[in-house]
Amino acid sequence: MDAVRVSALRERLTGTGWLEEVGGFAGALRRSVERRSASGLLLVGTEAYEPWHLAAHLDDEAAWSDVPRLAPTLLRHSPPADAPAHLTHDLRRLTEAGRGDTVLVVVPRAAGAALLERVHDARRRGATVLALDGGSADADGSDGPDGLAAPDGPGGSGGPGASGGRGEPHGLDELRRLAHERLTVGTAAEGPFDLAQHLVSLAAGQRTGRRSVRDRLADLAGRLASGPAITRW
């Protein structure tokens, strides 16, 4: 994704509700990692899907916005023995998560029983759980700009007990019930799902103040053109 595409999105997403949804979710993420009691951001996907791009962009935003706690620890299901040190963290770290930790779960499709069990235990011990999932498109099958489904509306980034209400397979309903905040992209297609993660990471690095969503997205376009290169991932 480049600055030209973000500039186009500024026009296409304004008024759709998507910027507000992403901004609300990203704001919840930033507030969680900036709490006085915060101890770290744990980012986890599935065995088949590791959120590398989101990890890289959040790491970038942590440096850019001077919010070190936005830099995540990527948890992997089966890290290879020869992986770099920062890529060797496995799900045992999730079993230790508790009060002060923020757990960000990113799943395009299947969540998996084993992952859900660990996330449930982390929440029970006091961790804040956020979820970003592919979910289903709206019942009428319509998508928004760049393949993003229209947001669920008020409560879309709902608290515990929130659910898409569409009988999602593979534990997505359960994940949404566990999450304190959630963002449902509406499609697991690679392009829109990656785009949503990119917007979340960029918005998490922004302090909203009194500026309009449109203006903030315009700034994001400029930052993409001049921001630091991703090297660690």
C-alpha cells in the first residue's frame, strides 16, 4: 500500500463509517497500551496466518509516534529454532498474559479452539483482548470501498458478548465474545484484510485531538511517502 492509494481512500472512505470504525478500534488499542499499568502488546494470529505486516507497521508506528508500547511481541505457533530472537516467542507467552497485557488477535477466518482457549485464559487473568477478524460480508453481500464491508454500525467494535449474529464458523463468534473491542473487516480476502490492518496501525499512531478524520487520513498519506523503512521484520 502506498501514499497514492491512501490519498484515494481519503476520498472514498469519508462518509462510509469505516474511518470512524477503524479510528475507534485503533484508539482503544492505543489507550490500552498507554495505561499506567500496561506491560506489553502481544500480537497473535493462527498457525496458518501470522500477522507479519501488522507487526511491522505497529513497530514502525511505535517509533514514529514515540509510543514504545505500540511495538508488539509477535507470538508464533511454531517458531523455527533458527529464527531471530524477536521472532522466537511462542504461545507460552500467551499463557502467561494477565493484567497489564494487551492481546491483539488477528484472524482472517478460523480462530481455532486451542488459540481461543489461551485467549480466554488470558482475559480471565485480566488481559485486555482486542480482535480483528475477516468475518462475513453484510447479509446482502455488498462490500464497501476496496472490498471492505460496511461497518456493523454502533457497537461494531463491541465489548464482551458482542457477536456478528451471523453464525460465524470456526470460533469467530466466540472470539468476538471474548474481545473487549473488535473490528470485523467483512472479508478474509488478502487485499482488504491487509488494508484494514494498515489503517489500524496508522490510526493507532495518531492523536486525534479536534482534527477531522479526513484530515488525519490526509496526514497518513504524507507519512507513507516519508516514513521510516521497515527493517526489523
